[in-house]
Amino acid sequence: MKDSSLPRDLKQRAVPVYWVIGLFVFTSTMICYFDRVNFSVAAPAIMKHFGWDMGIIGLVMSMFGVGYILTQIPAGLLGDRFGGRKVLAAGSLGWSFFTLLTPLASAPLLMYLVRGLLGLAEGLNFPAATAVLSRWVPRKARARIQGMNLSGVAAGPLIATPLTVWIMTEFGWKPVFYFYGVLGILWTVAWLLYSTETPSEHKGITSADLREIEAGRTADAGVSVGDAPARSKAVWGLAASYFCFTYTWWLFLNWLPTYLVQERGYTIVKMGLFASLPWLAALISTNAAGWLSDALVKRGFSTGKARRTLIYLGAPAMAASLWLATQVGNAEAAVGLITVTILLAGLNFPAFWSLPMDMNVQKAGLITGMMNTGSALAAIVAPGVTGYVAMWFGWTAALGLGSVLALLSAVIMYVTAPPSTSEEGPARPGA
């Protein structure tokens, strides 16, 4: 007898279905970052092939951010209204299509358009993913599963960089985009075949898991910011805090290799080795942080307090380690401190991304879209500002600005946090 024919109360699952859903969301995020990194790795070959200069390539990269910022809030609204499953699938299909088109964009204007539309499609991922998880994940596991999801932002660069180099070496730069485009389409098909819009529709869900999920949604409805997130100081504060926080992330995602070569005198080979260390650290810390945050909830912290406590501690520590990296003379010590900075960023990501569900699980997609608009703005601002400041004032000033903004993210979070009386109460033991 097949498992699907059994009553829910009799089913025994080694792994709850909501963890499999979380794994799908993680792979979606990882593929997103595959498609962000592959162009940077292939950029020298693209410039040589088409005869383009650095200015054109820089604008191509910026166009991704322009498209990305436009769909953050709409994606959240669509996810809350129609379900994150459909929106996530539409985004994946869209960015896979535009990835496939990238080698065919032989004129700068065409490449601007293609990469801008790629950003537009990828902008659907995080708000839709949070809308999915808000429906599927019990409160006790939110930070852990969001931690797994957010580890995709580190796993993407960690895996895609050497993989893209290998594909280019063996087959050329154009097959890079064909490979990642097909990969995204295959993910979309698998996602639509396995997932359902709500847990109750899934044949593999158990009654116990379903009761846990529904209990969390009932308990959290409108507990922190009410039903009008756009009028909430806490939500706008979250977006501003996330802009300051992710500025440093985008700084290193775009400029770390150049910094190691220009400022620390690394060779290309040595840079390739050491530049991967921060992302490996972030991959580990994002998963560890989810477990830590949920552990605080189990020990009696409100969910909002547990997430914010990590930010209050982690963001200042980020600021301190990054500032120290600018002051040490030894290159390896600087890399070590930068690795600590990115590791601490990884510890804070799950806290940020769990807060929208804690604030209002029914409006989690919209709140996520508003929050991630801050990151999208940082993706546009950080690369250009960093390049300008480093050119005119030096790398110490450029990284120092990132340090100041990391500290400011904790200050903004503290000032705009909802009153403790509006937070949900302590979690019951064993809940």
C-alpha cells in the first residue's frame, strides 16, 4: 500500500514535508546566485568576444539591480494574494529564460535589457519564498529553515565560481548561460510537481505537522505590526536597517577580489583561493544562526526579541571586525577579519528574514518585499559608491563606510522596533 493512501494520522515521515519545501526554496535561492555570479566570472571573456569595455559591463551589472528593485513589493503582494508557489515558479521560469538569452544579446542595449529583465524576474524569489514558508513552516522551525534558505546566498558564489570557470575552460563562455538556464527550468518543473499552495493540499503532510503549522499561523496573526505594514514604523525601520546591513554584503560580493589584488597584493590564483573563504564561513553561519534563533524562542524569548537580539549583537560585531580589517598590516589577518565579518553577516540573515513572518504571518510576503527593497537599493548603491570612495580616498575609507553602516543597522533596528507589549508572548515549553 502506498503511503499516500494512508490517513494522515497513520503516516510516518522521517523528514517533515515542510523541510522538503524549505530545501526547494534553498535551491531556488542558490540558483539565483548562480545566475548573479556567472556573469561576473564570464565578464572578461564577454568583453573580449564583443569588444566591450569596463564601462559597458559595469552598466550591465547595474541594470540587474534596477530590475531587481522594481519587483520586490509587487512580488510580496502577489505572494500574499495568490500564493508564493505560483509566483516563485513564474520567477524561476522567467530568470531561466533570460539567462538562456544572455549569449544572444550581442549589442550593449540588448544586454542591458536582458540583464534588467533577469533582475526583474529574480526580484520575485525572496518575497515569494517567504510567502511560501509563512504558509508551510511552523513557528518553531522558521529561523532554521530561513537559515537554510539564506545559506543559498553563500552556497551560490561558493559553487558557481569554480563550476563556471570549469565550463568556460572546457566549452567556452556561452554554454555557461545555457547550462544555468536549463538548470532553472528543471527546478521549476520539479517544484510544480512536488509542491502545493497550502499544506492541507499536500498528500504527504501528517496531521501532527498540519496542526503545528496552523497553530503558529493563528497565534501570529497581526501580533506585531497589525494589518497595515505600509503604515508601520517597524516595517520601514526593518527596510532601512536591512539596507545598511546588506550594504557590506554587496560591497564584498562585488569588490572583494579587486580589494585583495589592489590593496593586499594577491595574485589572481591566491585571490581565487582566499576570496572563497568568507562565503564558506557564511554558508556555515546562516544555518547555525537559524538553530540559535529558534533555541532562544524555546527558552522563553518572544520570536521578535530572539531575532532582534542576534542583530543587536551581530551587527556591531560586524562593524568592529570590518574596521579592524582596515587597520591590520598583514594581508592574511585582514582576510581573516573579513571572513569573520561575513560570518557574522550570515548569523544575522536568518534573523532578518524571520522577522516578516513574526511581524504578521498573513502579510509576510509584503513585509519581505519592503525589507528586501532595502537590499536591492544597496545592490545598486554599494558597488558604485565603493568604487568611487576607494578611487578617491582609498580602501580604508571604502571599507570604513561599510563598517559605519553595519553599526547603523543595529541602531535603526533598536529605535524602530515595536514596543515589547505588542510582541507575541514567550513560547510555551515544547511548543
